Amino acid sequence: MGHTSIVLIAGLIFLIRYEPPETSVEFNNAQVVYWTCVLTTVPILLTYLTRKLTTLRATIVFEILSLGSYVYILYQLNLPEFINKHLAFLEMVHHSREIFFLIPLFVGLLGIRVVMPDVPLRRFEQRWEFISFNFRFLLLPLIPLLVINVVLDLTHLLPETVQPFVVVGIFLPLLVLLFVIAPLLMQFLWKTEPLTNIVLKQKLQQLTDRSGMKYRDIAVWQTGGLAIANAAVAGIIPRNRKIFITDALLRNFTDDQIETIVAHEIGHIRHRHLLISCFLAFGYLISSVLFYQVVMKPLKPLLAGYPILLSIVSILFFVFYFKIFFNYLSRRFEHQADLYAVDLTDNPEAFISALENLGFFSGLPKLFRFVLEIFNTHPSIDRRIKFLDRSTAEKPSIQRYRKCLLEVKVLIALIPIFGILIFLINW
């Protein structure tokens, strides 16, 4: 479901770069409402008909269609102007009210997910759980946007000379805060209960003691009828950190398999992957400023009057950074965590069988095609198993995964270099 967030964020970029069209057809209020409803509903209806008439499950196609409808609503129906006109009484929070501009896209993406679920939903409770999860899943990227807009509305009251410094001074701590409160965000997606299996809890406690990882609690995700088998560790601060295990994992995996899966998640902590991800997010902010100075600024006069094209260039940079570069690092992080899990538990057979079971319960193909894998955060199950098989040969190419990766060192070195370049360009 990660591509859903990408489509939603692409819509955010179109919205951020929105410029009122110089010439457009005039619509009255009733026409704007009518065509907004029609254009939002059509991709949902096409998704429903496709599910009924074929076995095709290309949800991303309909989500992109929904994005296209949204862009049309923005530029041809001039939705922001329509909303601003009717919410003029909220002028003091003109940034915060931008959240209303995203309603058509949000409804479209949610509707597509509801009519074409990833898993069979046979009971009303399952369908409701699925709708509730996807609603919250789509809401997550909008929460930071709302917080940022509230900050912008508050800083609007300050003198213009100090506004940029205040925004940066508030925004950077907010970025770190997202990684601090990650356990709360995880609980926002799923309700949790304490782990009551005493034997398993003791095993996991012994495991974390051996690893030296500190944490606050072990919680069980209640995924209900969706039966999602997964585990996670969230929180960069030890006293706030939590280990999450889904109820489906407890029902369908042995204690030894669960132990190795949790050891894999501990590997992410021991290799500081959460902290590195925080640097990656900050790296995007720095590199996007540099990208604007070097690429977008020269393109702006060339594409004057074509704000949609400028938005597409910004989206392509975002996709490259997070779907190619970030996912490239993420797949190596998974190999590091896999190797750590085997080293910590000394039970490769249990971990490999756990990987095979995860692939079965998650409905993942055992082997990705190369084109699909470069856009994925995880290597294929087959590739991960082969990697672990090769690890017994003590090859230098495998041993480097036990240390800080060269790619990470290069990234950390590039961030201050990009900062210096931005300073020199603006000097």
C-alpha cells in the first residue's frame, strides 16, 4: 500500500505548486460541486467494474487516474479559489484550510481501496477494519502537512525577516519528533494489547538482553480479520521504544520463528536504521533545496504558464529520491537486519522458514522481477534466502553488511556538502 502514499504526496506537490490558471472556463458553484463529485467518483466506479468483470488487480492504475482527475479539478474547476471564497472567514488560518483542497483526492483513493481490497473480505467486520485502516493510513501523510500549515499560520504573525528562521527552527525538531513518536503513530494505525504469552515474552526479553537493545514494552497489533503477519520496532529513544507483533504472527508462527523475526527488527535498531532514515528525510529537504536552485529555478522561466509540468518535475525528483534511492538503501538495510537476526539467534533454519511463511501470509511473490524490485523497500524472499546461504561462505561482499554500509557513510558526508553548496549558490 506504500504506492498509495506516493500518489497522495504527488497530489500534495500539485497542490503546493498550484497557480490559478490565466484563462479558464467559468463555472458556477453548482457546476464546481457537481463536476468535482463526478470526477472523483469515476475512477472508483471504474475500479469496481474492473474487479467485477476481470481478475485484474492493478490498483495503482486507478489511483493514478484518480490523481489525474484531481489535477483537472484543481486547474480546470479552480477548486482552491472556490474553497477560499466560501471559507473566507478562515483568513487567519489560510494555510491550515488548504487541507480542504485535498478532500477529492483523499476520497478517491480511499474509495478505490474500499472497492478493490488487497485481501478477500467476507464479513462486515473485516470490511470495516479494512476501511478504517486505509482511512488512517491515508491520513498519516496529511497530519505533518496540517502541523506545518499551523506553524506557518502562527509565524505569519511575526515580522517577515524572522519568519524563515522560525519555520526552520520549528520544522527540524518536528521532523525528529516524528521518529520519536513513531510508536504512537503505529498504534494510531492498529489498536494494540499487551503480550500475554509469558513464555514468549521471556524469550524475547532474553533476546533483547543479549542484543543490548533497550525498549519500553512489547505490544500485540490487533489486525483482526485482515490477518496481517508482521513485526516492527519503533522509536529512536529507548524509553519510548516499542516492539510490535501482530496477532496473526502469534497464531501462525512458532516461538522460534517469532524470535528470529523480532531479532531482525532488533537488527534495524542495532544498525541505527531508524536514525539513518531520519537523516535521509533531512537529506531530502537539503537536496530538494539544491534541486530547486540548480534545476527548478532555471526551468521556471522556460515553463512559465505550465505549472503542471513544473509539478511533474518535482514529483519525479521525489519518486527518484524515495522510490529508487531510499528503497535501494532500504533493501540493504533488510540484508543487514537478516544477517544480524541469524547471528543473534544462531538459528538460520528458523529464520528462513519464517521468511517463507511471511511471504505466504503476506501474499508476496517469492521472486520479484528486477524492475519491480528497484521500487520495493524489501528484497524478494528468494533473494534474502540466497543472501543468507552465501553468508556462511564468509565472503567480503557479505561481511560488509555487518558494518556501517559505505553508501550510508557517503550519504552522511553529502548532507553537509549540499548545505555548503546551497550557501555558496545563495551567497
